[in-house]
Amino acid sequence: MAQGMKRLGMPIAALLGAAVIGLIGTSWFLNRDALQRAVEAQIRAVTGLELVVNGNIDVSVFPGSYVSFHNVGLKGAETVDPALQVDVLTANLRLLPLLLRRFEIADVMMLRPHIHVVRDADGESNWTPFVQTIAKAMTPGAENQVSFSEIRIQDGELNYEDATNHVSEKLGDIDLSLAWPSISRSFAATGQFDWRGERVDGSISANDFVAMLSGDRSGLKARLASAPLKVAFDGTVANRTSLMMEGVATVDSPSLRNALRWMGQAPPGGGGGFGRFALKARTNVVGGSVALTNVNVELDGNVAEGVMTYANNGRQTLQATLAAGNLDFTPYISTFRLLASGQRDWNRQLFDLSSLSSTDLDMRLSAAKVTVGPSKLGRTAFGANLRSGALALSIGEAQMYGGIAKGSFAVARSDAVADVRAQFQFIDVDLMACASELFGITKLSGRGNLNVSLMASGSSPFGLAQSLDGTATLTGHDGAIAGFNAEQLLRRLERRPLSGGGNFRSGSTPYNNLNISVKFADGVATAEDIRLEGPTTRIKLTGTASVPSREYDLKGIASLTSAPAGGNGFDLPFVVQGPWDDPLVFPDPDILIRRSPGATQLLESLKDSKARDAVRSVIERFTGGKTAAPAPAGAPTADAKSN
């Protein structure tokens, strides 16, 4: 065997030696002008482009077989300006044909190519003639059907300009490998490039490259992957009169907000939400319109299915009809606070309304369960419409606060000022949950109906509170008002009017029926009708409440609905003042003094002004309120008049 290997190795070694000698000899006797012309002819035959050499030409046969052209341009036969400029274009030659003195290109490498693409108002670009030239050269039956296996691009640069749409983009550090069609008609490209500070990996393959260049239908697979966003498409493409694509598209991003910012789109205002995003859909693209069916979309953990359409015809428009199981809108309102951190004052931070003017939106969304901050909604159907900076939200029906909610909410932008309109109906809801979450009032319980119609204009929540206009009506039943026990207080003061202020801010007052009618004007709520009817008490209130300062200034009369046999009913005027979440409630001291058995003697003693001031001071400390100036001696009292 050893002898056989030796006999076989000798011819192989001789053959290799002869090949090396042949290459060396070829390099000595090579007609370099003929080599240059042959390489230029093959590039012209494969691409249909003319080679314009403005620099040196390097030719090497051994140890490497290649031709390098410096400062090269490629242009169409009928064009003047080159399609691209290349610092160094190297054509590597096939070895065996070279030994037979035939010059065939194996592959081409372009070092630092500079590509400039300009698109005009008709949708044509300066590359249109070159693409047509390449397609013509590759058409089956064309003369001089030659090819080479690969074109490599290293450290390239592409500049794209679209004056009509005011778009200017630059791709840098382009490293691509193009599998140029030879026997088959397929085409593939893989590589990387830099765009807007991010490195992008990409790949694209076409089943019929000639058809795709000619605008005919061809299978297409494309993938782009970067840190902010990943996009993939698998389907078909055609571009006869306008771009048409049909297939399955997938999009994935760890942060939609960052992805939009990277793509040059204004992200929604605020810093909440728009994180993890994923979409998969059947996609149909016609020109600047995209129709998505069989959509499965995920955003911030919310998953929905349905259909979507997107158009960019001078202005971006998004339409969608989606259905979901559970939706959580908390991330999107987390940065929007009506109240400041102290929870007593309105937030004075200015609104960010910039996102209202970038996109038009028309969305229909339904869900089995919806969470909005502390609010839990059942089955809900609502719509959102955003057009020309005006946002309108409508709730067809939502299971909310244990009842049903319907209504609409609209925001129109005027520079930095928001014009807000709201109309809502809450039917048979839990008043404690409803009043607490909507108005910050925690003292009310029961069930009832609430109708609200409000409008305001301002650049912050505090500005809206200052300009609030509208009406609100509430009808409640079978509940209570926490903070004081009206019956206990009335009965004690009926027996002993001057028994002391006591603790007026404990217990609760139950009611059978509650009616509230309030009118808002310039941030001041005026009580038009406030009545409470309980098992043993009746209360009426009048006065105002300041929305900007969130304070009450109300006066009322509390009455016992049942009096002892043969006795007169007991009516007690009282005052409600202070903040909404913790108001002060205290009775009218004058009435208490006049109902006391010793009131006559006390009033007689008040003829002296010094004594009158001293007694008044004691009463104020006793009752917790301010007394009115006592009536002069001899003046008829309220009790005297009633008697």
C-alpha cells in the first residue's frame, strides 16, 4: 500500500507543480489589457452596468488571481451619472479557466461603495434605469449569459432622499454578502449595517430575482433584527404600478416607546406604558396602506385579536377593531395625576399634548375585564377616535362599580391648552367606590345613579378645576354619610342644648333617599338641591363648594322626623366647612343658646357688652363654632315668636 500511495502521490505532485509553473508562466506572459477588458465585459454582461475606472488597476495571477479597480463608478448605458461609486472593486478570477487563458470572474468585492438614492414626486428614483438595466441583462435568452457567484460589500454607505415626503436617511458601515443568481433565479443577501446609532442584522431572499426587479410577483422572505425592534416577513411581493406585498408579518420589541423614538416617530406623551410589544398578522400592503387580518397583538401584557389597517398618505392613520380577555390600562395613566403628591391639591404640572397631533386613530375595543388604576370594570365596549388633535372616547356600556356606566370623554388641543368635555351616566352603582375614585369623597355609601355633564379648559389639572362648568345630579338610596350621627346629636342637643360641642365628627347618618343637584360655574359648585331623608332624620343643605381649593362652605338644617307626643319637632341649623376629604361639621350656637332653659336669664345678663363678649368666648370654645352677635335685650327670640 505504501508503494501504491507513493506511485499515486508522484503524479499528483507533478500535476500541482505543473499548475504552479503554469500560473507563474501565465503571470509572465499575461495580456493584462485583455484581462481588464474581459473583466469589464463580464461585469457589464452580468449587471448591465458600465465600469468607469478613474484610478489605478492592479492585476495579480499568483498567488492570488484578481483584478482590482480603484475609484470606480458603475452606470447604465443610457445614463450619465454613476449608480454608485466604489473606492476599490476587486474581481476574483477562477483558477482552472485561468490556466487555459480564459478569464472568468468567481466573485466580486466592493470596498467602501457610496450609494445615493433620490426619489422624485412620481415615485421614481435615480436607480430606476439601473434596475431596469440589470433586469434586462438577467432576462432569460439575453446574450452573453454569464454570471458570478457572489458580490460582497464592505464598509459601504447608502444615502436616501425623498423630497416629497421630507425623508432623508443614511445607512453606514454596510457589510453585505449578495448571492447573485446564476443557474437558479433566486437571490439572497445577508449582512449588517448601522442606522440611527443601532447595529441592524438583516437578510432577504427572493424566489425569482428577475421577476422582482421587473415588478412581477415573486416570493420574498425578509428579516431585520436590532436591539429596539425585530421585523420579519414571509410572503410575496410585486411592484408593477405600486408596491404590493402579501404574507405573514411579525414584529417584536422590548419597548415600543423606544422603538418608535428610534424610527423617528413621536411616542405617546408621558412615560408610562408602551413597553413590551409583539404582533403577528396576515399582511396585505398596497402602496402606503397596510391591512392586517388575523391579528394577534400584545402590549404591556395586554393581548388582543382582530383586524387593523394603517395608512400613511401624508398623515398617519390607524384603524383597529380588537377583542381581548383582560386589559390593564394602569400603565398608561400612571403618570397622569389629577392630584398632587399631597393628595389635597390639584396637580399643577402642565399637560403634554404633543402626541395628539401626530397620528389619526379610530379604534373599537371590547374586553371581558378592564383595570384602570384602582377601578375594576367588567365586560366593556368602548371606542377611541383621534383626529386633527382632538381625542374622543366613548363607552357604549361597561360593568363598573357594581352597576353600569355609559358616556363620552373628549379632549381638543389648542396650543398647550386642553379643552375637555365629559358626559357620563352611572346606573345603580356602589356610591362609595364611585365617589371615592371619581371625586375623592370617601364619606358616602349606598347605591344610586349619577349623571355628570362637565366642561373645562386649562393647561393642567388645576387649570381645569378653575374653569369647570356643568351639572351633576345624584340619586341614592339605602346608604349612609360617615363623619357624624345626626340622630344622636339632635336628640342630645334637644335635651341639653348647651351640653357642649362633644364629638360631632364620629359615627354615621343613615338615609333611605338622597338627592343631590349641583351646578358648576368657573370652578364653583353651587348646591341647587341637596336632601337626605333617613329613618329618623331629615337634612337639607345649601351653599357652595370650591373645586380649585377642594373645600366646602355649606349650611344646612337637620331635623328629627319623629317628636315626643305633644312636643314640637327639633330643627338644628349646622355648618359644613373645610376640605372635601375631612370637613368640619358643627351646629349653630345661637339656636342652642335660645333653646336652653336658662337662655332668658343669660340674654338679660348680656346687656352689658363686657359680659356679652366674655360669654360669647366661652360658648365658642364650648361648641367649636363662632356665635352671631347676641340680640339686644328685649328683642323677641325665635322661641318667643314660635310661642
